[in-house]
Amino acid sequence: MNNKYHLVTGLHFAVCTLAMIWPGALIANRIEPTVLGLPFLFFWYILWMLILFIGMWVAFAVRHGGGRHE
């Protein structure tokens, strides 16, 4: 793969990771408001985990063509 693919994938991973630890946790470290019955910090972590999963899934589909490999 080319360097742009690796740069975008690495940047996506780094942004998602930083959003879940410092400084992102400082922004979301609140009990109120609650979202779906969860404190905001828990919702923040779940949101970023979903964003990370979707991004890595897209990166996998781009790299491997989205087809089945046997």
C-alpha cells in the first residue's frame, strides 16, 4: 500500500486513541448530561470505540478489496 493509506490509518488511530485518553477524557469528564442513560464520559468512550472500529473496518476493506479471502 502507499504511504498515504498508512498515514491516514495511523492518524485515525491516533486521534481516536487521544480522544479516549488525555486530552479527550478531560473534555468529556462529566456526569451530566446523561446520554442514553449513561454518564457522558461512558458515552464518549463508546462513541470513540465505534468510530475507531468503523475506521479500521473501512481501512481493512480498502486494503483487501472487501472480498473474501480463502
